[in-house]
Amino acid sequence: MGIEDIRAVRAVMEDYVRGAYDADIGLLRSCFHPSAVMNGYLLGHAVLATPEVFFQDVAGKPAMSKTGAPFRCEITHIDVAGDIASVTLKESGFFGELRFTDFFHLVKVDGAWKIFSKAFTTE
């Protein structure tokens, strides 16, 4: 795993966090591969979908950056093997009190890292 790939993966994840916080759907979309999936548990209910559901949810609420929400994210794990990567992200304060653990898988396609899958759960 090269340091440049780790930096590039981290940059995608930082764009993801900034896009979520600022409700910047264009930036969020740019992080995901068009064939991406996003599945998990939201407050105990299974959500099996594409990122489009997430984009619509974020777009339908005021940007957390404008409300001053105490949103915090921490990347706790990055692993790169060739042209694939795995990232664990811990989020708290997402639209108030929601806390998430997210597992992302990224693929390097045509030289660019994109999120291919996200699995999440609320805590």
C-alpha cells in the first residue's frame, strides 16, 4: 500500500464528510461510483438501497454547517490493497444525536478512488 493511495483515499473520505456537513450533494455524488450500494441499519430498521436515498435525505434538511451542528467524524481505519481500500468512519452528531459506524469500500477506477459500497449502523 502506497502512501499516495492512502492520501487519495483519505481525501475522498474528507470530501464525503465535508459534503455531508455542508449538504453539498454534488460533492457527495463525486465520492461515489455510479454503481455504488449503501446498506445498513438506521435506528434498528434495515435500509437496503443506493446512495441516492442518502443524497435525498441530506438535501432535504438544512446543512449542518449552517445550523452549527456539533458533527464529528473520525477515520479509525484505512487499509489499501492494490486498487481496493477499506475505511472505517465513526460519526457523531449527525443531524443532532445520531451516531454511526460506517464501513466503506473503495475501488480505484481509471486512476480515481470512488466509494463502491457503504455499510452503516446507528449506535
